[in-house]
Amino acid sequence: MAEKFYVTTPIYYVNDVPHIGHAYTTLACDVISRYKRSRGFDVYFLTGTDEHGQKVETAANANGETPLELADRVVKRFQSLWEKLNISNDDFIRTTQERHKKTVTEQFLKLQAKGDIYLGEYEDWYCTPCETFWTETQLHDGSCPDCGRETTKLKEESYFFRMSSYGDQLIKHIEENPDFIQPKSRRNEIISFIREGLRDLSISRTSFSWGIPAPGNEKHVIYVWFDALTNYISALGYPDDKDGLFEKFWPVNAHVIGKDILRFHAVYWPTFLMAAGIPLPKKVFAHGWWTVEGQKMSKSLRNVIEPNMLADKYGVDPIRYFLLREVPFGLDGDFSHSSLISRINSDLANDLGNLLSRSTAMLGKYFDGVLPAPGPNDEIDKAFTGRFGPANEKIDKLYDDMAFNKVLQTIWELISAANKYIDETAPWSLAKDPAQQQRLGTVLYNLLEAQRLIALQITPFMPDTGAKILEILGVNPNTTLQNNDSWGELAAGTEIAKAAPLFPRIEAGE
Ligand code: MSP
């Protein structure tokens, strides 16, 4: 039976329109999903929207619509963006769906029956925009330590989750599972947070009504994080599991999130799961944040980068490539139009695009576009063709660490090696000597076969480009890596026409 792979994005708030930060997480999950499918895994890729809470209620009131009307309107913007960016999610969960509400309600009842949810009273400093309570010591000069805005002291009746009971068990889990929190640099931050002592967590509110009611006490709605995090199991049909998805896909292989919501995923969520007796996620990976031309991206600075606009201007595949190539996943990065343009011109148009047009042009010129059978390999050929097996193995390991930029670097090392191989073997000189005809055929075969393997590795990042290269090479564009990643599968006799440029160069200022 195929190995399974379950990966999730955070569910996005519907009080904001999608920007590159959201697209980044979703793209990363898409790339790894496509890679794993290509390797024969049975993949479940989940994304969705987080639709409850005070912010949505307030925004809807201000617009004169109901919260659900607002959610219905904004969710389409996410869904159409994912379609445009070629996102291959298997499911899309909305927290307003019945299937989700049912799971949250049942989770609540289960933990309540166990004594892990109890009714108490809450008093603390609340940041409304962040929907987060802070203790006195966490505040920065009385303001929210996350967003810097004013906080207010709130006291209200609230249900609590007995998070304090699970700190030791969680530390033990983190220590025994070194890959649980990635990147590694973030583990210590979480461990020290837990060591400071976990307080019981307030998980309901009476101050607004847009949410899932607490069962049996409907003046309370369940607080957003208890509601939102549960999406990762409600989408699988937990606990009824009529379709067997939970049984098959849980525990999740990776929750991919931004660094700002790591605590919710690496502390709150695992303790909810422990209380419910559900196995913990295998990995929580927190990526960094994008700034724009050196500045924080924000509506007030009017510098929010909309992926829709970028895709229209530069094309979907170049954007997908750039976002995952530019910055190591896990670190912060800066978006600038000039670095995007220079990557498109140098990596895509020059390195990748020229390689294909040069080699297909030579095949046309010297062999009428019909791929010859290769003769024996010389040392120089062996050095070149021998790179591909180890590169495939290296890439597979890099995916386990979500090191997308290193995967792309490794692919581009192959592309550079191929360009260098042309310069070193100088097919144009071989073509002048009829005695070198077989040697010339070997060189061109090796070049084009290399590009078949390169295209297979590129496809998760740039699905259209990968398919296009395969088609040019006369290979079925749906070919996967599994069983097709060893050297020498391109069939002699295949007709390969001269390829038009894959990526037009972009002049600065365009
Ligand atoms: N609804 C919660 C998540 C609940 S998950 C159970 C939420 N939503 S969000 O829409 O505000 O953010 C979603 C993701 O976008 C987060 O992972 C966040 O890190 C990411 N980003 C928001 N701005 C970003 C950048 N500027 N750069 C990179 N990622 C950013 O939080």
C-alpha cells in the first residue's frame, strides 16, 4: 500500500484579502504535495478558512452584512487565487461548515466530560485585533506585544482548558522527537515558554456571538483557537470517520505555518490532542515572514503585494519559483520587484530556457530533430550523467527538511552542469567531423535526457513549465518521478522540435 502524506496550511482569516504571505505557505504545501504524489505517496493536502471570531463579526457589522455573508464573499477570493496559482489541495475546509462545527462540539464535550474543560472566570489584558489575552508581564508598556496596539482589561465568565496539566508531557514529547518543531532554532523558544509554566487556557467568550456555541451554555461561543485548530481533524471526519480518512491520514505529517502562530500549533494544539487521546502531529514547521522592499507589509503602508497582480504581470510559474527559491524556508525574506526580475532573467530565461532552446536547436540542425541512440560514454559524459542519481537522493532528503530553496539549488546545479557540458563537449566542433557523428549523438542524447530528469524535478515547483518541457521532449507530461527517475529512459528515435523560449526576458521598468 502506498505510503501516506498529510499536509496542512493554516486556515486563513476571512477579514483580510489574500497576500503573498498567505500564498507562500499554500505554495510550499502545494510543492511538497506534488513532489510526494510524484513519488507515489497517497497525499492529502488541506487548506481552508477561519471564519469565526470578533474581528469577522465587527468587519461584517461595519459593512452592513452578516458575518456569513462576509465569509461567503471573501472565501471566494482565496479559492479563486488558489485555482489561479495552480494549487492542488484535496480539500478546503471552512470553519462555518457543519462537519467542522460538529467535531468542535464533540471535542468540547469529550474534554468537558473528562474534567479538562471547566467553567471559571477570566481576567486579563485583551488585544481585540489579535484576539489574544496577555498577562500583565507580557505587555509592552501596556500594549499588545505582538501588534503594539492598546489592550483592555477584561473580566468574564469563561470555559477553561486544563492546559497546565500537560506541560511536562509536552516537554517530554518535544525532547524525544527532535523533528517535531522545525526549524530547530524555534524549538528552544517553545521549550522555554512551556518551562515558564503553562496556565489553563480560556477557550470561550461571552463578549461576542459569532462562533460555535459552547454545548449546553449558549451564551458562550468557543474561542477561535480551540475552534480553528480543530479543522485539522474535522476535515478528516473525526471522530465518526465515515470515510476512513482520519484512520488513514492521521497523524498529520506536517502542519506548515508562519512563525507568528507557532505557539498555537506547538503548545495549544498538542495539549488539546493529548487531552483527547489523539496522537500528535509529526511535524510543525514555522516559516519566516516576508517584508516588502525592506518594510513590513501592511495595509496602512499600502505595500501589500497581491499574488493575483504578480501572477498577471510575471506568470504563475515564475512567482511559484521565486517565492520558494529566494529565501530559505524558515527565515525571513524580503520581496522586491528587482530581485524577482533578476531571478526570472538569470535562472529561468538564461539557465533553464536557453539550455532547452540550445539543445533542441542543435538536435534539429545535426539530426533533423530525431533523437539518436547514444554510443559509449566517455569520462566527461560519465561525470555528467553520474550526477543525476545522487542529486535525486539528495533532493528527497531536502524535502524532508522542507528545504525548498536547497532543492531548487540542487536542480540548478544540474542545469549549470548541463550548460557547462555543452561548452566542454562543443557539439558544433564535433559536427564538423563526420567521424565524430556517433560522439555528437551521445552528447545530444545526454543533454536531452538530462532535461527530462530536470523537468520531472521542476514540475512540483512549476507544474506548467515541467509539463511543457516533457511535451517538447516527447514524454507524457503526466510522467511522475516514481519509476521514471533513472537515467536513460528517453527513447532514441523520438522527434523533438526546436523549442521556443520558455520564459521571455523582462526588461527592468516593464
Ligand atoms: N486564522 C489563523 C490561523 C489558524 S490555523 C488553525 C491565522 N490566519 S492569518 O490569515 O492571519 O494568517 C495565516 C498565515 O499567513 C500565517 O501562517 C502567517 O504567518 C502568514 N502570514 C501573514 N503575513 C505574512 C508575511 N508577511 N509573510 C509570510 N507569512 C505571513 O493566523
